[in-house]
Amino acid sequence: MKKGLTLKEHSTSISISHRALDVLCLFVTGLLSYWIRFSHFDLNIAYKNVLLLGVIIGATLLSIFGGYRAWRGSSFTSEIRCVVTATFGTFLLLVLSAFATQTSELYSRIWVATWLASSTILIIGYRLILRQSLGALRAKGYNIRNIIVIGDGLLAQQVAERLEQHPEMGLVVQGIVSTHGKISGLTTQKGHLIPYLGDLKELESISKKHKTDQVWIALPMSEVEKMEQVQAALCNNSIVIRMVPDIFGFRLLNHSVTEVAGLPVINLSTSHMLEGKNRFLKSVEDKVLSFCILICISPILIGLAMAVKLTSKGPILFKQYRTGANGQDFKVYKFRSMVVHDEEDGKVTQAKRGDSRITPIGAFMRRTSLDELPQFINVLQGRMSIVGPRPHALAHNEHYKTLVESYMQRHMVKPGITGWAQVNGFRGETDTIDKMANRVEYDLYYIENWSVWFDLKIILLTILKGFIHKNAA
């Protein structure tokens, strides 16, 4: 028998409890924020309506962004991103609705800000406590899932060791069922022996004997016949069967499983940004922010344009083809920072510190990244994003695509004005393969882990760290 209370992985009661707690958090923090601002709980009809609307929108967005899925085995960072995206989205919609109905003056900004902060903190806080409590219970043997691994090779070894490293998930490997005859078992890195339980012919009796909850198939893709045998052996019981595809040798980019035309499909290389609702959110984020920013910086743009025109001959804007999303080329806009010149044989020579081609005003713009400001026009055109991998010259793409692993995967999404690589110091000249490889590594991390919250974090870091950087030429 398992210790303690057994909770099903996709329990309806847990989901309902989560929803009820989130609604309670939104409602209580809304009331407390009102008390903090006005020192009483006597809400007028306008505040009552907004409170009710905020609770409904918040609960809906938490559901849309996956707040009530099974989090066993997922990182808490993912859960935090989900909560923050939902709460910030809630208050953004509330603010937009207030502006649209011309009622924003009826509500206290302090109340709105306090409600946003307190509800986010409270929801994340209770979820953290719940996660840690469940993790501690699972580590002690409560609420566990007994697992049998089918396989006896490197993949089975990796599965056993990964699960052993995370006892808080409550997934305990009872043993190995071999497809190649009797073995001595598997020894993990911690020195624990995963015993051999038998072969496939004995699988049904083994699973009953050990009260198995899940069977994980860790076999090469070529072993289809053995996988069918596993399904046949367990077709008359309720054991969960999972397959761990043998893809550890691939350079994976946001790998996931989806369904296309009724077919199960494993995504080896994709991005959350390419999904319908996320593509829409990213587009709205880019268009709204770029429009607002262009209005705010228009005096700076006019001043820089005049400075470029008055200090050297040539056009104000420098236009160069770069590779955009899906490998489509487009013209990127920058303030011209160099004297007009011709490159030899179509080559693109990167600017270096002290480059004689750079004009005095150009040097200032490059150090402060002001030459990049016209790219907000590219964003408004839909050719770039505010946040994304920085676009490289076409010649550089041709040069590096065979030298840096997964280099061209950067072009799965729209290039950006700033990016995760840039805020981590990888900007300016890339005169070595290692520098470019590091930049690509950060770009791919961004693509795999994208969220609106991650974008806002990068924008904030860009502002806090400043536009001036020692690597800028």
C-alpha cells in the first residue's frame, strides 16, 4: 500500500480547489487593497463591479494560460510565469476597459497597483507552499507513483537517474523490465541499484505484483514491435503508459508533443511564439509598445536625423538586408553611422573599435545604441520584434551557419532590437567563433523559454543596464 492519501495526477477536486483558492486570493486582495487605500470596506457600485470583473478575468486567464494543469514534474519558474502573465494580463484588460469606457478617473491608481502586486504575490505564495508541501511528502514516500521502466540501455539509465534526482515529483522507479533477456539491473550515479524484474512476457504479472501506476517505455524508435507488446500486455488494466523518445542526441528546441490531423507529432524544434494565441500576444505587444515608443522618442529621432545629415554626406538611414523569421530577408533600418563607402566583392566588414569609417556622431550613436532606434519602424511594419535574436548581415549568416551548431534556428522567429544575448553582454563585434556561439546559445534559450513576462524582463534589463556597453563599436 502507498503511504498516506493518494491524489490522482489529474484530480478534478484538486483543480476545483486551485480555482477556488485563486478566486479567493483575487477577491480578498482586492478588498484588502481597498481598505489600505480608503481605510474601510464600504465599496461603491463602481468598485464592486471592477472587483467582480477582475476576479472573473483573472480566473479565466489563469485557466487559459495553463494555471490548472498538472504541475508535477514541471519547474516552479514555469508556474510563476503562468501566474504573473495571467495577473498582469488581468489588470491590463481592466485598465484598457477603463480607458475605453472613459471611467478611469473613478478608480484609485494606488488601489489598482496594490491589488495587482498583492494578488500576484499571494497566488504565487500559496502555490509555492503547496508545491513544497507536496514535494516534501513525496520525498518521504507519500503520494508516490510506482514506475516500471521498459528497457535496459542508455535511455533507460537516463530515465532512472533523472527521476532519482527529483524525489519531490514522487515518481519512484521500482525496477527494469528487459527486452533482451535477464540483466543484473542498472546502477544509478548515486549508487542505487534498479533491480531487474523480468522480461516482457511477465509484464502483466509484474505490474500487478508491484502495484504499478505507470510504465515508461525507454526503447529506441526501431523497437516498435516491443512497444506494441507492452500495450498488449497492459490493455486490460488502468496503468498509465508513457514513452520516452530516444531523442537525447538531438539539439532540441522547445520539444513538445502535439497533434496534427489526428496524428501524434513530436516537435524537436519549435517555439511557443509560433502558437496561435502566443503569436497574437507577441504581435500585440510589439505593435502597441513600438507605437508608444516611437511617439515618445520622435524628438530624439528628428534631432539625430538632422545631426547625421549635417555632419556627413549621404542618406540619413542605413538600410541593409537581414534575415528575418522563416529565413525571409528584409531591409533593417539604422541611422547611418559611417561614411558612405563600398565593400569589396560584396563582403560585409564588421565595424571595430576605432574604425576610421565611423563618423563622430556615428561613434556616439553606436556607443549609446541610438543608431538602432529606427528599427522600431521595422517592428511596426511587422518585420521585427522589440525582443528577439539580433539580426545579422546576410554574409555573416552564410559564414557562421556551418561553423556554429544550430545557428540558423535563430531565424525561426522575428529578429529583435534587443535580446537575451544582448542583456547578458553578448553584443557588438563577434570576431571569434566562441563569441558567436555564446550569442547563439542565449538566443536559442530565449526562443525555447519565451513568454510575455520574459520579454518584459529583457526590456527592463535593457533599460536598467543602459544602452551603453563596452563591446559596442
